Amino acid sequence: MVKKILKIALISVVSIFVLLIIAWRIDRAYFHPYFPDRNNQIRNDVTTYKFIVPQNQESCEAKSGVWKKIGLGPKEECNLPTTDSGKICDGSHQCEGVCLAELSKDDMQKGMRGKLFRSNGKCSSWIKNVGCRAYVYKGWAGVVCVD
């Protein structure tokens, strides 16, 4: 009798464990799909420049750049225009600058709280972009604020 109860209890525990694994997989597949790593998104899409940006005003202006204070930084620096501005992209690896999504004001606020959106974007007009923007990384748009 005791063996029968233990056998039923063991089968019940194993069944519950299997059901929990199945429920977790369904949740991950349909309700919480893969999101890109935030650190990779920030490092690769926001702060990485794909070529050397001029460090003085003369060489900046020679490349049609704008020499001015960008963001909250204390010094003036060069910002270069891109040649692929407005091109459709699913990540900054396809752009000279960065890939930016166009989100509504409501979605931007949700994005600032960490929500990500499945979206394509457009290549930026400038190499350096400051403020809160929806950066696209591997087809996912997340809001990142850059000063």
C-alpha cells in the first residue's frame, strides 16, 4: 500500500515537472520571445563608430561635417552626415550611422521602461545621435537615451 502511494506521488511530481517545462517553453515562444541583450544593443548600435571621426574642425568641415557641441559633453566635436539616410534597416550593421525606429510617443514611454518592439527602422542622417531614440538591433527596437 505504501509503495503504491509513493509510486503515485512520484508520477504526480514528474508529471507536474514536465507540465511546468512545457508551460515555460510556450511562454518563452509566444509571450516572451528572445530579446537582444541590452548591453550588446547599447555597445554595438549606440556607441560604436564604423570609421574614424575627424578630431579637429578643419578636417571635419572638409568632410562636410558639423563642428559643434553634441549632447551634454563639454567640448565641441565633429558630427558627419551619412550617405544612406532613410534606408530601411533591421540593425545598425546595415547603416553608416545607426538604425532608428519611428515609435509613437506612447511606445517611446513604454520603451523607456524597458519594453522592446519588433520593428525595422531607417538609417540615421548623422553619425552621432543624442537624446532618447528607438535603436533597432536584430529587428527589435529598444529605447536608449544617449547624452
